[in-house]
Amino acid sequence: MRPGDVHDPLLRQVLPLADELQVAAGFTTNPVGDREASRAAGLLQKYAGRALILTTGACAVHCRYCFRRHFPYADELASADRWATLVAQIASDRSLDEVILSGGDPLTLSDRRLAEMVEDLAAIAHLRRLRLHTRLPVVIPQRVTDELLEVLRSGRLTPIVVIHANHPQELDEATLESLARLVDAGIPVLNQAVLLRGVNDRVDVLEALCRRLVDARVMPYYLHQLDRVTGAQHFETPEELGYELIEQLRARLPGYAVPRWVRETAGEVSKTLLA
Ligand SMILES: *Cc1c(COP(=O)(O)O)cnc(C)c1O
Ligand code: SF4
């Protein structure tokens, strides 16, 4: 962040503004149907083959547009006393081959706790892959420790790390180094971004973000249309803008560097591809 600049694109992601208090039609506290997707306390499933564990409500960032900003974490976490039930639930469903550790941010947990989780999940024979959805490599790059790499790499499950960066300025030297450590360890790293008014709603910014990602061997995966969560209405961009931005990115970048622009709609069988 540039000190003193209230329009700084990194600051805007975390700065509480009075705009959040406006009432906006269509914005709710449960924007993507998370509560309906609960299969056990701490376990969500919306899509075939993959289930998502809410490992913790803690996160290093607390983005103001977070789609889980009103999520009832207290009732819905995979806390220690619920863990065995949750593992049994995953073990009883042979249609699952991938588990996603999410939250909050799973990398706010200790390496020891993560190692226990990975070990319990690796013991479920039908699981093949373990995915982590985390912003920690971007915001606290020191979190990518040797121990963490060991935990992710040494198990039976194929690890995949999905980070969250929205603006090229989030990827400084220290961050690029943490990403290089993950990739050098043989772990595929993908990025999800959210299209945010006043942060990254210009083609030059998105282009620079995508270039910096692929130069760091991180593949742009999704660009999300904002989830319509109460309090985030001031971040929303018009749908036409998304189409224009993707078209311009396609004209400027190699195909692999252009993210899929998607929206999440409750009840659908996957994220909905917009362009
Ligand atoms: C978004 C999401 C996923 C991941 O979807 P992919 O398209 O595989 O990245 C999985 N589970 C839930 C509940 C999700 O919201
Ligand atoms: S990093 Fe993810 S979980 Fe954390 S506040 Fe931001 S959007 Fe929410």
C-alpha cells in the first residue's frame, strides 16, 4: 500500500467505508447458498466429486467484500470435536475424490494441525487430491515454511494450492518468493481474483496481474464476478464491463494467461462461466 493514498487498490480491499451500510436490493447475508450446501458441521458440498472443509473462521485479511463475511462460523466450523464425524462422512462417500481446505484461511492453522488433517484425509482411500484455498502466501509470505511444504508434499494426496490476488501490487518480491517455493516443491498453484470496482476494474491492471502471475508460474484460474453479499455493494461492477475486460485480455495475452470469468449461483452444478 502507498501510505496516505485512500484510493490505493490494496487499501480499498480492507478499508471499512460508510458505503457498506447502504441497503442494496439483491444483496444478502447468504449470497451463494453456503448454508444450504452444508453436509455436516464444517463440510460443504455443492459440486460433484469435491467437498469443502471450513477449517477455521480466522483469516489474515478480512477483505471487505468477503462472500463469507456474514457466515455463522461459530455453528459451522470443522472444530476439533467435530473433526472425527466429518472425516467419517467423507469416508462414507466414495463419489468424493478431492477435498478443499478452506475457511477463513486454512494456513492460519499450525503446521502440526494441518499435518494431522492431511494424515486423516490421506487415510481415506478414495481421495486423490487435496486443495488449499489460501491468501496467506500473498499476505504473509513467511507462512510458506519448509514444514508446510513437507506437510503438503509428503502425503499420498496430490496437493493443489489456490491463492487469491486481485492486483499486481499484491505480488511483491517476498510474495513472488513464497510462490516460487510452492511451485519449486512441485505443487501446482492457481490464482482466483474477484473483479472489484476501484481495485482492478481496468484492463491494464488485470493484464499486469495476469502477466505477473504467469511469470511466477501461477496460473490465472478464475476471475469472479462479485458475490452479492450485504455490505459489498460498492465493489460491484456492471456485467457488461466484465465481458469487455475479458475480450481485451484475450486480445493481449496468451490463452493460458486469461482467467475464466465466472459467477457463482446457488444451486448450480458448477461456477457459471460468463466468458
Ligand atoms: C467454488 C467451490 C468449489 C470449487 O469449485 P471449482 O470449480 O472446482 O474450483 C468447491 N466447493 C464449493 C462449496 C465451492 O463453493
Ligand atoms: S482472503 Fe478469502 S476468506 Fe479471507 S476475507 Fe478475503 S475473501 Fe474472505
